[in-house]
Amino acid sequence: MKIVPFYDRAELILRATETLKRALIEELLLVTLAHIIFLFHFRSILIVTIPLPLAVLVSFLFMRYLGISSNLMSLAGIAIAIGVLVDAGIVVTENAFRQMEKKGVSPRDRKRVWQTALEATQLVGRPIFFSMTIIILAFIPVFALTGREGKLFHPLAFTKTFAMAGATIIAVTLVPVLCTLLLGGRFHSEDSNIVMRALHGIYRPALRLALAHRVITILLAAALFGGALYLGNRIGSEFMPELNEGDLMYMPITDPAISIDEALRVMQIQDRTLKSFPEVECAVGKAGRAETSTDPAPVNMNETIVHLKPSSQWRPGMTREKLIAEMDAKLAMPGVQNIWTQPIINRIEMLTTGIRTQIGVKVFGSDLNELERLSHEVAATLRSVQGAANVSPEPLTGAPYIDIEIERQAAARYGIDVKMIQDVIDKGVGETNLTVTIEGRKRFPARVRYAPQFRTSPDALGQLVVPAPIGGQIPLSQLTHIRTVQGASMIPSENGLLRGTVLLNVRGRDVIGFVEEAKKTLSAMVALPPGYYFEWSGQYQDQQRARARLQIVLPVVLLVIFVMLYFTYRSLIEAAHVLMAVPFALTGGVYLLYAMGYNFSVAVWVGFIALFGTAAQTGMVMVIYLNEAVERKKAEVGRLTRQSLMDAVMEGAVLRLRPKVMTVSTVVAGLLPIMWSASAGAEVMKPLATPVLGGMVSSLIHVLIVTPVIFFWLREREARRDERMVMRAASTGRPGAATDEEIPA
């Protein structure tokens, strides 16, 4: 004898984790390659690269301590953070690298190297700490998620936060030490790097043009943002991208009156049909219900797990959607309604919402017959809505019952009491406890009732006899009216009301868009009696819950980020200026999301949340560079003119070019392995990574072009205000009047 498992989730788990492991390795290699291209200094590359695996190890240590397993979502948190983990190290290393280039520090003078590295770290240490804190705080909404979405994304949020915290500590502790040890050899200036020389050749004239035409630059940025809002309204919504589990679950619904023998026969035919497909490894069905209270499946609902072969062994051109369509057509049988789902998501849906399809309509009321009529009417209406698939109203009635109605006049004619007739029915058809046997601490009731051949049909029951007080045995058929009737197969109730359910899946469009259209169609075409109402359930219910939570938490987090920015700059205008990077980062994410054909979902919004913190961080560091450049220029020339202010902004922006491009390149390089992956789990990871990838590109343009323009505009306005104050002071005879060409900084 050999036991062969027909369903094993370990295969899916191993495939999914292997996808992320491979992506992490590819990300590390691509991030290192990006560092080589931009720094062109092997030892500096080590400074930036060494902290990366250390930050990942810090995350694994916390996972071990808190009991977080290594799974698809926990590894995804590390995967989407890879590019950001090196950002702090890049800023410290690049700043130390630049200071040594600028001061002409000899690598052999280790004391000066040490002092320069210390000064460079002190210069950027405070903004690094605050910016990384902002990235961590931006993930608070993910921790606030509840229900299914909370269980899914809490591991991701934990691992990303652990890795970011580790990277922040390493950036201000280990990286400066590595700078003193590894910054040596020949330093290459940015002009000697062909990549940076090309970028400078593009960036300098582009920024100068933007500064010269500030209104046009802002209008173009606003137009891009407006375009993103327009496209965002055309993107669909769903709860979560569907994970391809690699197996299918076929759950047909038959007539409630079906017997267990007939259900087994139908299931065997269905299993043979499924096994005839070359893509199917095996198909194992279950009829009826298991011996557990958590499986309330009726006899008319079968469950068949269809184990599929690897997609490499499928017919050419065959896809999962085509395969399901072919199976559905071949399994079409009179009186059988087909439902297709997947094993894991089916169990989750049934446990959380009681719906075994993507979505469902619950009809509440007080009468079963009316509920069944309304359920069929709703199902017929929903079939007319584009995207509806596997629409199936759950049968509430149709189960066969034997109804025995006592004829009181006939019973009185024989002098038989009604209770005596009821006792005969109860003890003959039901059971009678004769005694209890005791075996140690165990007790077993001994019961008796008529054999099946005497109680399974109206004719057999009519032959049962009832003793008459006047003597003789009266057949039950002479005292009662016995007939077969149709009744409720089950009586579902919820919130104190009876409930009917219409099950359905959505194919070819987004779930939320389908529900919104279906709501309007049902309101127009289905008239509900007083006391009856609809309620949508399934993934729609989960999406609405997650959306309501995010609508509360996201504004609070943005407010917290704004407060942190205010304490960093001590200026409401500067804080608002930096926070503008968030909506502009969203622009690129929306454009790429639309181009890839993905819907808005909880996974996508988690990606946007990860993007918001990074965008605020990059804008924050750019403004700090610009402020420092203005202060240096002021110390150099005294009172700033408009031209000198523009030169200072150019200088500060150009200084930020290499670290910003390196940061974006590492983030993009870190996400590319996810985007080109086609393995298990990629269906969930790609929508999560898409907003980050697109948003980082638009964030690069915003921080390098729009941020300096707005910064120059604000400083120019402040300067003109200060100039007017100086001119007024001069007109009153006070010393210190400014010339027309001078602008106070």
C-alpha cells in the first residue's frame, strides 16, 4: 500500500520563496553594478555595498526574534527596500568622496582622511537620520491595516522597517568607519567618469533652462500631475491581485434533491473529464461534507482539486484562463452550475466572508421562498453585466421531505389520541433510547428504530400501525395524509435575518468597477419588497474595509511627516515644499500602473506608501544641499544678487546629481528582477513594485528640476521682500541700503 498526496501547499510555498530569493540575489548584483558605474572607485563601492547584506541580516535577526516566518510577503518587504537601504550609505560615502576630491586630501594621510570622513558624516548625519525616519514613519498605514490585508502585509511592513532601521544605524556608524579604512587609492572626479560627464552635459543646460522659464516648468509639472489624476480615474480597482496557486478547485452545485450515490456518480464523470486534459496531473473530488462542524457543505456541492502540471508542459499557446474556459465548456451538464476558484483563496474566502467565489450578493429578508425568487432574479440580472462569470444563486429550497399531516377526525373516529400517533412516528422514523451501556468512564446510548425499508417512502410509512384503544392495529395511512414535498435544503441566516446568496466571479475587468456597475443595474431592474435588502460580500467587502482604514491613516501619516519636516527646516514653506515631492512621485507611479494594465489594489497602495517616504526623503536631502550651497555663496560674495542666487542653486543641484541618480538607479535596479520575473508570487509582487519603479523616475525629474525651480522662486520672493525692507530703511536715512543688483539671502 502506498499513500500518495494529491494536494501539497509546500510546492507553492517553495516556488514563491524561491522567486524572492532569486530576485534578492539579482538585486544585490544589479545594485553593485549601479555603484560601479557611478562611483568608478572599487573601494568606495565596497563601502556602499557591504552595509546592504548587513541591513538584510538585521531584518532576519528581528524576524527570528519576533517569530516572523520567511514567506512571500516578508521577503517582499526586503526586496522592495533593497534600493533604499543603500541610500543613506550612498549619501555619506559620496559626500566624503567629494570632500576628499575638493580638499585634495591624500589617501596616505590617514589622519586627514579620518577627519574629512568625520566632517562629511556630521554634515549629512542629521538629514539622513530624519529622512530615514520619515521613510519608516510612512509605513505606519500598513501596520494599521486589519483583516486579511493586515495579515498579508504586516510581515512585509515589519521586515522593511527592520531593514531600514538597520541601514540607518549602519549608515551613521559603520559607513564612516569604512570610509576611513577604504577611501584610498586614486580618486576619480565626476568629470573623469564618462557616465557622469554625459549626465552633467544634459542636466546643467536643462536646469538652467528650467530656472529661466520657471512658470512653464511648473505648468508642465502640474500638467503631468493632472494627467496622472485623469488616468487614475480610468484605472480599475480590486482587493488584491490574484495569486496563481498552480492548482484549481472545481466546485459545481447540483440539485438539492440529489442523493449521495448520484452525487458520487456525477463527480466521477467530472473527474474523468478533467483528467482527460493534458495539462492536468490529477483530479480528486469530494462529495458531501467532512465530519467537522467547520465544513457545512451540502451533498449537492462537490469539491474537486485539479492538480496542474508545470506550465512548461502545457500545450503551446495555452494559458490558465483558456484552460478554465475549455474545462468549463466540456463540463457543462444539465442541472449543474460550475464554479472555478483556487484551493487556498477558496478556504480564506469561505472562512472570512462565507462566500466561496470572488464576490457575492447576499439578499436578506424573512421568507425563504421570496429570497430564492429574488436570488434567481438577481442572478439573471447580473449575467447581463459585462465581466460576470460563474453566476450561481445558491438553492434554498428543493430538498425532498416527507410531510405527515394527522387527520384529527379519523383519529377521533378510532379513539386514538394525537400524541400516540406522534409517538409512533417519532419512535419509528426517529430513534428511541432504550438504555445506556457503561464501559468504564464511557457511556453509550442503545437506540432502536424501524429498518430503512419501513420508513424511506410514503407507502412504507403508511403501513406502520398504531394501536387503537378499542383493540386492533390501525395503519398510519388511515390516520394521516402522507406526501412528498419540497422544502429548504438549508436555512442560512445572518444578523437575525434569513439570507439568500448569489455567487459569481469577475473575468476581464476590475472587481470594484464591476460591483459599482452591478449596483446601478440591480437598483434599476430588481424591485425589493419592504424589509428586504442587498449586501455585497467577498473581496469587495475586504477592499472597502481596507480603503476606509487607509483614508483615515494616510492623512495622519502625511501630517506627521509634515511636522517632522517642519522641525527639520523650522519653516512651514520649506516643509510644504519638500512634501510636494509626494504627489509628483505619485505621478510616475500612476503612469506606469496604467501602462502595465494593473488595477489599484491594497498591494498597489502599499507600493505607493513605500514610495511616499522615499520621495519625501529625496526632496529633503536636495533642499538641504541647496540651502548649504546658498549659505556658501553668501559667505563667498556677501549680499546675493539674482544671478549669484541662481549660481548657488545650480551648484547645489549639481552636487546632488550623482547621489540622486545613484539612489534612483539602485532602486530601479533593485526592482527590475521583480518586474521581469514570471515565477510563482510575481503576480502579487509586480503590482506592488510598479508604483515604486514609476514613482522613483518621476521623483528623479521632480527633485532635479522642479525642486530647484521652486526653491529658487521661494528664495527670490524672500529676497525681494527683504530688499524692500532695506530700501525702506534707506529711504528713512538708515545705512545699509542695497543696490539694484543685490539681493539679500
